[in-house]
Amino acid sequence: MVTVRMQNADTAVAQLPNRVDYDNASMVGAQCEDLVRQGCSTLVLDASQVEHLDSSGVSMIIRLWRLLDERAGALRIAALSAHYRQVWRILGLDSLLPLCRTVRAALPASVAMVAEGTTDPRS
């Protein structure tokens, strides 16, 4: 259900499916938890394909945030649609887990440079 688009040292980008709901949220969460158990301390959830996100999906994301927080890690949500960004704000989750407009913006600077094949921070 989750496609790992990038895995670099302690950072991973996981592409979420177009539906994250009651039927698959636990499986999606388990796959992401496996990444954390394998040493991922910065997990970026690429939500660019998400068309439906229900309360089960939101709960799964909060559980992932707690898991990473307990391990001094970071969870970042990237490219969520305008509709779900608004829902995120209404729920007050933006103060707990801010959203990033793009996957690149969600990546730590050093990882973003490596992903682009650039090592010079001036680039």
C-alpha cells in the first residue's frame, strides 16, 4: 500500500495511496512503522496522491508522529491537497504536525541536496 520513494540513511519518503481510510490505515501505518524500526528517524509522508483521508487515516498519522516523537524523530506530511490542508487546520493538527507544500520542502536540507545530486549548499 505504501511505496517507499526514497530511503537515505535515516530519512525515508513514503508515498501514501490515494485512499487512507478504515480499510487500509492499519496496513499503511504498519508499513511506516517498519521503516521507523529499520532506523528511519525522519519520515516524510508524500500525500500528493491522497484523494480520501478519513479519521482512521488521521489517527494512523498521529500514532506515527507519537512513535517518531518518542524516538526523537520527525514525521512530516507533504503535498496534502488544499481540501485536506483546510481540514488539518480545522482539527488543530497544524500546531502539532505542520504540513509541507512539497516533498522537497519536507526533506532535511542535506538529504534534499543528495536527492538532487547536489552537495554544494549554495546550489
